[in-house]
Amino acid sequence: MRYTIIPVTPYQQNCTLLICEHSNKAALVDPGGDINLLLEEVQNQGVELESLLLTHGHLDHVGGTAELAAKLSLPIIGPQLEDDFWIKLLPEQCRMFGFPESAGFTPQRWLNDGDTVKVGDEVLQVIHCPGHTPGHVVFFSETERLALVATSCSKVRSAAPISRKAITKP
């Protein structure tokens, strides 16, 4: 798997283009806005976009989601259901913070701790990680040791398996 980080919105939030090198299929993680920039990168990479993955419902992470999903007939996957209120308030958030107008939406699939999602042939674990928002999720590739956590995309150095139990205090 390879990835490209694309800063979007006036907040320069990191949207990640995840690419399965075996199938050439891809997903955009947290497409917060600047849709033309995102589509240009997808075209430059020569990949087939198959889904939109969301870590949480803040406007700078989901602002471009409804338009991209409608334009390309893509499924919206995530975040966890507890962020539904953020998504429903998206039009109001955009007005409050001076972002371009964006419609609310309902994901085709809400995610829960222990779920998996696929990008091409690659499987990502879903870890529900409330804190930044109540429905925040982390996408983790065990094979690549890659974690997508809200605004960052990081290689995980530990050889230990990652699970919610590993990051939750007893």
C-alpha cells in the first residue's frame, strides 16, 4: 500500500489518498474540501477511487464528502455513529467558520471497533477511539503498520498488535 497526503481546506487538514498497489484501487480518507485538488491527485496517480473513508465528523475532514460521493457515485464509510450529530450540523458549521457550503449526508456504513474496511486488496482494522470526537475512528493496516488518526498518517513502530485494549486505560 502506498499513500499520498493532500492538505485541504484553509485549515490545511491532511486528506490521505490510500492506494492498493496490487489492484490500483484507492480511497480518500477525510476529504474535507478542495475537491478539484483531490480529483487532480487521483488522476495524477492513475488510480480507481472506490470509497470515501471518514475518521470523524469535523467539517474540515468531511466538507467535500457529499459532493465527491454524488459526483463519483462512491460509498461513504465511517465514522462511528456517535459523530452523526457533527455531520447533521455540517451546513451550520460551514457558515460559522466561513467554509464553502456543504450538505450533510448519511454514510452507507457506520463503523464500530473491531470492524474492517478494504481498499482494493488491503484490509484496514477499525479502532473506535473517542476523544477528539465521540465517534472518532482510527484506520490501521497491520501489514503496513500504518495508522490513520484524524489529521495524521503514521508508521507504527511496535511489533505488538494494535487493539483498543492496547490504548484504553483499564
